[in-house]
Amino acid sequence: VRFVESGGASVQPGGSLRLFCGPRGSFTINRIGWYRQAPGKQHELVAAFGYRDSTTYGDFAKGRFTISRGSAKNTAYLQMNDLEPEDTAVYYCNVRLPNGGFFASWGQGTQVTVFS
């Protein structure tokens, strides 16, 4: 079980990107989230759906990034505006479990590079 991500690119600071993720395999899950991993760092939360479609954002994402659902089941978008070099990372979809683990295996992700 895993997700497939797309939409990453190289952009200049201040630019925008819209990422998309969808399922690889058959499953149903509601609390999809976006995570990112920069070189040498652990995965960190970008944005995620919670109970009754509430949303949670990492502090760095508030006011700049927006998570939304796709029209198909188990799909999600991440709209990223006003990108900064510090946003450079590989972006992934996954679901955080109550025990702290993750629902799916990590896919290949989609690379976002913000260069000066």
C-alpha cells in the first residue's frame, strides 16, 4: 500500500506549485496528509486532514500551503504559495497512525526545489 505523488518542480523563491497524490492499490483512508523530507532530516508534517475533515499544518506551512481533497477517493492536493529555499525537500503523502507509525510504505515522493 502506498501513494503516488506528482507535481514537484524547480521554482524560484516566491513561486507556487500544486502537488497531487493518489493511491497505488485498493484501500480507503480519510486522514491523508502531506509530509516532506529534506536531505539528512526526518519526515515532517506539512499538512493533514483530521477528524471530520479538520486540517493541521506545520508551522512553516500556515498561511502559505493549503491541503485539499481530490475528486477521486484517496486523492489530495497541496497548493504551495510563496515558496522559500527552506521548502526544498521531497514531498510525500501518507497517513499517521495513532501509534505514531504510518499507514503506507513511503513512495518515491515528488521533488520540490526552490532555488535563489
